[in-house]
Amino acid sequence: MGKVAVKLKVMPQNPEVDLDDLQDRLEASLPEGAKVRGFDRDDVAFGLVALLPTVIVPDDAGGSEAVEEAFSGVEGVESVAVESQGRL
């Protein structure tokens, strides 16, 4: 079984969301077998900053879908989108 690196774009609900706290909550929400390799940040507009986590997931059981669902359920998250993905 291989692994896949997925770069996601996580948009917070508003600019007042504490991004460090949001990162901790995202990591805590990860499904079993998934692991965050790192976070980048992207200034979007008007003080809004998106988080760009890179997550390593197993190459089976739907790939990044479980991570996207988990991240979408975290308080303070407006949206989650896959930016890129590739096999390791």
C-alpha cells in the first residue's frame, strides 16, 4: 500500500479565527492513518489567511476524502479544497 501527499486549502470563517488554534484542531481531527507533514499560510484578502496543510494519507479507502470531511467539521472552518495531490 502506498501513500499520497495531499495539499489542502482550508479557509477560516473570518479573519478573527486564531490560526494557531485552528491548526491544532485540524491536526486533532485527522482520521486514523493520516498525518500532517506541515502547514503553510496564504494571504487571501482583507486580512483573511488560508491554511495550506500537507497531509500524508494511505493510498486506499478513498484517499483524501476522509481528511476533507474531518477538516470540514472543525469549528471555524468555512471551506476545504484539494490544491494538489501525488503519490509518494
